[in-house]
Amino acid sequence: MIVTTANSVIDPENPDSPDAEKNIFSEPRSERSNNDPRDQGHRSGKQPRQNNQPRRDKRDVHGWVVLDKPIGMTSTHAVAVVKRLFQAKRAGHAGTLDPLASGGLPIALGEATKTVPFVMDGRKRYRFTVAWGEERDTDDTEGRAVKTSDLRPSAEAIRELLPRFTGLIEQTPPQYSAIKIQGERAYDLARDGETVDLKPRPVEIHHLSLVDQPDSSHAVFEAECGKGTYVRALARDLGRILGCYGHICALRRTLVGPFGEADMIPLEQLEALCDRAASGEGSLADALLPVETALDDIPALAVTRADAARLHRGQAVLLRGRDAPNSSGTVYVTVAGRLLALAEIGNGELIPKRVFNLTGLTASSARSNESV
């Protein structure tokens, strides 16, 4: 269940780690809200407003910004920055990235927050580098070494192992993860020196390949995986079976659901666009992708204005006539080419589940056409 509030999107059912699926507050509520459970030095979030900086009015902004998140920035801070640039009332994201990771961070603004689950359920693609010779307690460079080895694997040994990590596999989450153990986050327990018993769980790896081996101590991989997969755990488990141990030393996300690298916008470019828009030389709408971009895998159904009015009031619409769909399930409904609602088809009726109100700033026509 996704809960939408005035300032955030919360996913209480999926509080996983940075390289899995976790959606968090757009602004931190407490010290433990930081999405980097390992390094307190990376803390970011809402900055104190200076006395000489007037409060800017928030506005309705609807759409997706796929930020090419830079290394060193938390996902929480990234959402707060984008929200501030757009002066948006609501913002959230569809899958956390570690501060040490770069790449696609889809940020939902306004009514796009209602489509977050569809992005989070999509495939993710990563390019990551494993450093051999050390296993660390965090499974990345932030932690301390707990096991070491002088062994280094050959490319042949690595490739022979990869089929064991492809398909539906059992994976034990990292000790430093956001999974709850009797009401406590695993990373909080780990920071306190406790060893937590995390059970293996099924995850799906659609593709895993070795793409480069720059030297004997490093290997570069590409992986495409489903919801809940921990890339850090992949590095850990590969190193254990190879007998050389390993941890993630670089990570970049190149795909999140329907959003690929072509959709990403660097923070510097977004800030420059904001500056130009403030001087009347452009529009921040040019950085937005339409709300419905997240619904690429869902059938669309166009309705008349009369039926749209009923759906907008939360009333079901009877489907009849030769153009009535003979399928069932979730569809997104449009009227005159404009997104209206998410609805369910069943028993000859179209039942609205989430209605969209796209009044305000939305994606420009150019970006809308690019997304089709």
C-alpha cells in the first residue's frame, strides 16, 4: 500500500535497502529517516531557511523528473532539492539509491505520486564494480573489512558462476538494510553491534553478466533484476563462493521501470534550467515527463466526456457496445487525450480507483511527445 501525504510518499510495505525497492519521505522526519544507514556523514535533507530568504509559495506540479543522481547525495536530499526547484507541494521517489551510487532516481511530483507503485514494481538495471579481496560488514566501501583473501578470480571462474545467480534465487539481505526485525531496522541493530538473523528470500535476476575486468582485483558487471534485489548482496555472495570475498566499490543504476538513461537529467542541468525559467527564458515543464509515463505497461482506455464526469465523481461507468473492452484488470483512463484515472474493469463496469487532477504545471508538449 502506498500512502500519499501532502509532502511525501511512503511505502510502508517495502522498506528495503538502497539497492532494492524503498520509497521514503521527501524530507527527513528524524535522524533515523536518513536513507544511508551506514554513513552519518552523508546526512542531508531539509536545510534551515536563512532569515533573508523569503518563503516561496508551493504550487501544483505534476509529472516525473528522472534525476541522474550524483555520487555523494542521498536520495532524500535529491527529492528535497527537486521539490524546492519546482516549488512543488508533493514529491516522492520510486526506489532509493545509496549516496555512493549514481544514476536514475525517478522523482514523482504531485499527481505522479499516485503512480509510484508501477515504477517500483518494474525492472531495474545496474552497472556495478566489485572489489575482490575484502568482504565488508556493509557490503560496500563504507564498511569495515571482516574477511580478507589474497585469492583473485579469473574471468572464466566468474562467468562459470553467474548462471547460479540468474533466474529465481534465494538471497539473504545485507546486515545493513532497512528490513525491520521486531520493530527495529536491521541497520540500527547492526550499528549497535548486534548480529541480526535475516532470512533468505526469493528474488529474480533476469540478467547478470561480466562486462569488464580492468585488473585482477576488480570486475565490472551488469545486472537486470526485479523488485527486492540487493546488488550489494550479489557482490558479497559472488565473493564468498569464489573464495576471494568482495564488496561493491561502484554502482550506477541505468534503468528503473520505464525510465532509462535517455530520460535522466543531471542536477546541474536541472538547476540551470530553473535559472533560465526564473528569468523567463524557458520553462521547468521541459524537465518533466508526463504522469502517465509510469503506466507504459498498462492498457489505456479512452472515454467520452460524459463518462469522464462520472468517473471524476468516483462513480462507476457501465461498459457496453461493440467498442467495450472484453478484458478485465487495471487500465488508465483518458479523455480527449488527457489522463483522467486509474480504474478496474470488472463485470462490465469501469470502476475508478485513483482519479487525477492535473491542474497546474505539467510536462511540456515536447516532452510528452518524446515519451510516447
